[in-house]
Amino acid sequence: MKAFNVDFTRPDAKIIKAFANIPTATISDAMGRYGTMSSDMKPVFKGARICGPAFTVRAYANDNLMVHLALKEARPGDILVVDSGGYTQCALWGELMSFSAQCRGLGGTVIDGGIRDKDAISELNYPVFAKTIIPVGTHKSNQGSICKPVSCDGVPVSPGDIIAGDSDGVVVVPFDQTRVLLEKARAILGKEDQMRKRIEKGELIFDILELEKYFQD
């Protein structure tokens, strides 16, 4: 079998844990609304949440050979991020792959394409995000790549970037910006907490944000 380099640096576990407690909406705000996948990328079941280092996969449309290789090589906690060019007329992922990933301790899967076995995956409670659900299977014969930079739903993803996903969607935090963006996200949470306290006292968001200035001549 062709050798693939699967060694890459992953973020510090404490940083990953910290991001896991921050909503994707806040992370997106901290990133200036960049690095967010489109509304087409949805959790397969309600309550699905992911946060971990990206293990990237480039697969051919209608072929999940490289996804199986990624399942073999990924480490516990990794998030499989699959770039299949956005092709949605087949399922690159299903129940058995979810069960295998869960048994290996992976943190979740993001597919720029389709999956199947939605009900079974939901029962497993293994977090999967995808663009569509379709029963059609795939071939397993064409080599792509793993652990190389990819584009997932139009967002650049490199191995080791932090992938965070919840009911609102999926965001990608570049590896070299994790510490800075974590502090920005925490600052936003602090400001929002102060806003809640002011709202409880009767103030309006309109006034807190000083939006009156946009109506002045």
C-alpha cells in the first residue's frame, strides 16, 4: 500500500477542551465571521457536538476508499474532515463507519457530501455533520489523500486545525490562531454576560449597543 504521512501537530488538549465549551456562534464572531461552513452543513441528529483536531481526507466523488483509510489512521479525539468536492448524490459515510469511529474513540465526522443510515447513527450518538442524506452507496477504488490541506464546504482546512460543531453549524479554527481566537471568544462571552445583566435590569440591546447613532442625521 502507498505510504501516507499521517504525522501532524495537534493543538494542546487544554485548548481543545476550552473551545468545546464555547458555542460555534461565539467562535464565528471571534473570527470575524470567517471560517464558518455554510448552512448546508448540518448535524445528522439534534444535539450533536464536535470539537477536536482535523484529520483531513480528500476523496473522489462517489468513492470513499480514503475515508476508510482515515478511519484506520486517525487517533482518538480526531475529527474526520472529508472533502469530496461537495458531491451529494451518494453517501460516503454510514452506520458501520460511525460505529467503527466510535469504537476507536474519534470525536466526530464532517462530510462535504452525503451520508446514510441517519436513524442508526442517531442511536449510536456518534456526531456527524453532512450536507445531505441519501441511501446510495459508493465505490472503493480511487486513491485521494489524507492529512493534506483540503477545502470542506468552501472552507480551507489543514490537519490540526480545530473543528467545532453544534446545532448552529461548523467552524474551523486555524491551528496557528487557536490561542488568540480563544481569548477573543472568551472576551465575547464576558461581554455577553454583562449584557444579560443589563437586560435583566430593563435595558434594551438597542441602547446597550448604541444603535441610535445609525439614525442620526
